[in-house]
Amino acid sequence: MSPAPARPAPRVRADVSHLLQSQNPLVAGPLDSPAHHVRAALDTRLRALVAHDPGTRTGADIEDLHQMRVSVRRMRATLRAARPLLDAQWADSLRAELGWLGRALGPVRDLDVMLLRLRGEIATLPDGERAAGEVLVAELERERAAARADMLVALDAPRYTALLERIADAVRLPLPTPSAMQPQPALIDLVRTEARKLARAVKAAGEDPPDETLHALRILGKRVRYTGELVETALRGTPTGRQVKLLLAATAELQEVLGDHQDACVADLRIRELLDRLGTAALDEAGGEGGEIDAFVVFVAGRLVERERARAETLRTQWWDAWVQVRDRAATLG
């Protein structure tokens, strides 16, 4: 990927950065309250988000944006899983703002992944076909440039810095919790709840669901995993903690299969969209008459689509076995 143009020094708010530097990272042990474990998880992710903010802005290494987006996703997942432990209105409001940030980061990250994938595929084509493939890459790069411009506007907005300050306040102070009269579940119950939701969804889907359903199952599996990571820290060293750790490993395998399947489906769709866009551009250049895409570009795009379809079908045969491992591990939790 060509180097991104240099940008001014990052503008992460100094007071947030100072807060993180002046306080030791929060840690949570088995004797700490469930709410404190949530605080520690938010603290860890906020530190990662702030650390990767400068690199996300410069674009020098696409891994910075990836890690920043992961931090946002995991904070949202933590707030969702821990909702019974927290003041629901507070948790939902903060989660909604993190959703806004995730939507600002997501398009660029998705395009980074697609560009890596497309370049890798084109590199395997015969020499005579690579130039046609580069036409697709160039169109995707134009889309990424526009998405990056939108992302940088969001990162420079007061709304972003206000969000950082809000999370920093949340990890510095005790989290808002429900009324003392409202019973709170144990941490392990949070994992059980997410695992049961996934099991019900799999039962409803059957062994050969459509692509969209597999994607939905992947999201539910991710919730099991993220909730399990929060709980495993609190239960580390206990028999239940070891069971949760095994569930995490099985869920990671399921996510990998379903994630690779989704990537193949998305790549198939995106290549088709690129062709449509190039066709529209060709018509516009020709004044609406006789404009056509180079036939060689269409041929290469077709080859790439067939590869992605074949991958998706192969992965479709693997997901059920991965799910069975998750199901059996979840059963040990009761």
C-alpha cells in the first residue's frame, strides 16, 4: 500500500492522555466486584484506543486502525454483556457513542482488508492479467481515500474528544450501577446467557443456513467470546475459569471459520460492485452511449469472484463441526 500523506500531529486531548499517564492501569482480581472488572476492561481498551490514535491518523501502518477498531468493538461488547450489572441507561448511552465511533472507523478498515485481499489475489494471476486486476485495485483505492477523509473529520470532531473524556471519567470513578434492591447476576451467568443465545440461534438456523444467517451467528459467537474474556479474568485459576478458557478457544475457532466465510462473501460482493461502478463510469465518459468496461477487466473480475465463491462453499462445510466444539464446551458451564 502506498504511504499515506503526512498529517499534522495527532490531536488526542491532552487531559485524557495525562489521565492515562498519571494513573496505573486498572487491574481486577477474583475478590473484586463484577463492576470493577468491567471498569478494568474499559480502562484496558481505552488505553489501547488512545495509543493507536496517532497511527490511525497518519495511516502509516494499517494495524493501528485495526487495533483502534477492535478496542471500540470490545468496549461495546463489554457494556452490552455487563448491562445487567450497570445502570442500563448509562451503559446504552455510552455504547451508542462508541457505535458512532465504530461506524467512522469501520469503512476504512474494511477497505484496508479488501485491498490486501485483492492485491494478494492479483499477485497470483498470470502476468497478462495483472494489469486488468490493477484497474479494480485503483477503483478501490479511490473509495478508500474518500472513506479516510470522512474518518479523519470524525476524529477531529469535538464529539470524539468528548467520548474519550467520558470513558476516562468512567474508568476513574465507580461505574453507575442499578439500585441495590435489584439483584445482579454473577459474572459466569453473563457467559451462560450469551452461550444460550448462540445455541438458540444455531438451532433455528439449521446446518445449512444462508450466508446472512452465518454472519449473524458469527456476531453472536463474538459476543460469547468477548463476554468470556471478561469473565475468565475474574475466574482465572479456578475450575470454572479453566472451563471458560476452553470455551474461548472453541469460540475463537468458530469465529475464524465464520469470519473467513464472511470475508469471502464480502469480497465476492465488492468485486461485483466495483464492476458496476466501472461500468457506470464508462457510460458517463461516453455520454451515456456505447461506454463499456474493458473485457479483460470483466474476465479477471469473474475469475476472482469464482475463487471467492469456492472458498465460501468450502468454509460452509466446516462451520458445523466448529459449532459442536463450542456447544460441548458451553455445556460444561451448566
